Amino acid sequence: MANNIYSVITGTGNYIPPVRVKNEDFLTNEFYDNSGRKLDKSNREIIDKFLEITTISERRYVPEDMVTSDIAHFAAEDAIKSAGIDKEELDYIIVAHNFGDVSSCSRQVDIVPSLASRVKAKLKIKNPNAVAYDLPFGCPGWLQGVIQADYFIKSGDSKKALVIGAEVISRVYDPHDRDSMLYSDGAGAVILEARENDAPTGILCHKTRSDTYEYSEMLYMGKSYKLSHNKKDDIFLKMNGRKLYQYALEHVPKAIKDCLEKSKVPLSKIKKVLIHQANGKMDEAILKRLFGLYKILDIPKDIIPMTISWLGNSSVATIPTLLDLILKGKLKPHQIDSGDYLVFASVGAGMNINTVIYKMH
């Protein structure tokens, strides 16, 4: 009897920018609310409360001479080297991002050619059958790229795919919005390959949902909160943080549970939950709610590795960076071994949620 085809991760890579920005670096910012009124609290109070709510103490920014496709290329090279493959054998190059190549001197969107095309060129891949395209899907973009690559592999259309998540958010946030402290830059990548196996391995199942009717404007582009700062064409990333928190807490645990049930993998078998990190306290609450759905009060220690305290929210780069750090022994005591079951989950602009159940090969 013929074996089934599964999508397995054979290589991982990341690029963590070198510029460290601590919370104290925001002490001189002028913060306003969404009505244009200056906040009446001191910046020290604002920053201390921000740390308490989000657990973020610092984040990373790219140097002025780099853009998103540059760091996507660095992560891609790392993943290709990790997998030990010939880059010319890639069938797909998928780059998840949301803002394109935003330069340090302009906020104008630059996505022609696509970032995937730029990465393919930077990698010096000559194979015309390596299809390169971009995927804008909010913070869940990288995971959605993995899901699409899995479809290509399962259909027989692909044997090797490169999926990258890269973002430079430091150039699109409003410096007068306290939410600006959430965001960071970074890139992560994986190589997915087809494997024949008689037992399920790699990607076991996935689930995606898009709640646009009520929640499409939870994240959006808008004017600066400081009215005198506004120029005709200047727009910045904006977020309705309170409603987003409530949405994530209500829907993400249920999406993970639905995916677990679809995969027939019990929650008790899950070794790690690798979740997009927009807010440390929110992720802890999501995990607690997930276990609550199973009426489990005792949550396993270290099941949810976190990098947000020192890397901030790097959007599509969060999960692949997290996975790479663990697999390469750079996030002790966390460890992932052959046979371990993982949950990947993300939530973000759309509003979109996706989740993948994965078994290490």
C-alpha cells in the first residue's frame, strides 16, 4: 500500500535585528489618545503600565539601510542552510508581510516587484519554476503561507517550499500612540518538504477563520493621534487593543480546540504551543482559556515559550523565529524532539485566526 504524503519542516532560520530599543527609550515621546488629547499620565507611568500589561521590556529594529526584503533574504538563507537543500529545487517561495519594503526615509508602500520576487533574486535562484509570491494576511500571514504550502505539497504540485515571515513595523507606527511600544522588526523562515510516511507526521491538520463582518477594523491605518503631526498623506498602524484582546480570548482557544479535534490529537499530547506574541498577558489568558475548555486547571509548565519580553511583536516573524530559536537550542530550557506534537496559532488583522497541529518527524 502506498504511503501518504506529508509536509514536514526540514529547516528553519531567522534574522533578529541588531538595534535594541528599550522601554526607557520612549520616555521622551509625547503620547496622545485617539481624540488628540495629550495623556495626563507621566511617561514613566505609561511605560510601567505597558510593561505590566504586555510583558515587553525591549524590542528590535532594523538598521536604517535595511528593508523587509533584506531581512527576509537573511532568514531564507539561514533556513536553506539548515535544511541542507539545493535552493534551485524550491517549487514555491512565499513571503508573508503586510507593509512591503518601507524605507527609513519614506512610508510609501513598495511592493512592486513582490518581496518574494526580490528575495528570489537576492538568493540568486535561476529556476523559473520556483514560483514566488507575497501573502498579506495580518499577523497570521506566515502560518497561512505554511498552510498554502501544505496544500501544494499534498496535491503533488510541490516537493519543497520556502515560507518566510518578515516585517519592519518600526517605520509604520505612530510615535504619539502608546501602542507603538508593542511593535518590532524581524524575519523567520522554514523549508517545508514532502515526505512519504505510513504514519501521520509533519502537518496533521489546520484551520483558518476570518471574522470580517464585525471585526475588520480592529487594526487599520489612520492619522497620528497628535493632530499637529499630521501631514496630508501620513498614515500609521492603529489598533483597537481592548476589543482585539476580547476577540482573541473568545475565539483563539476555540479555533485551537476545533483543530485538535479535527486532528484527533488530545491536548494532553501537546508538547508546545507556539503562538503569535502580540501581548504576553493575552497569550497566557488564551492558554488558560484553552485548557479551561477541556476543564483542565493544571497547565503544564513551559508549554508556551515566550520571546515577546525581549523581541516585542514582530508580526509574521514571531512564530518562525520562535521555532528556529528552540530547534537550535537558543531558548533554553525549551526543547522540541522527534515525535513531539506542537500547536501553531496566530491571530491578527482581518480579523484572521489560524492554527496548525504538527508532529515532529
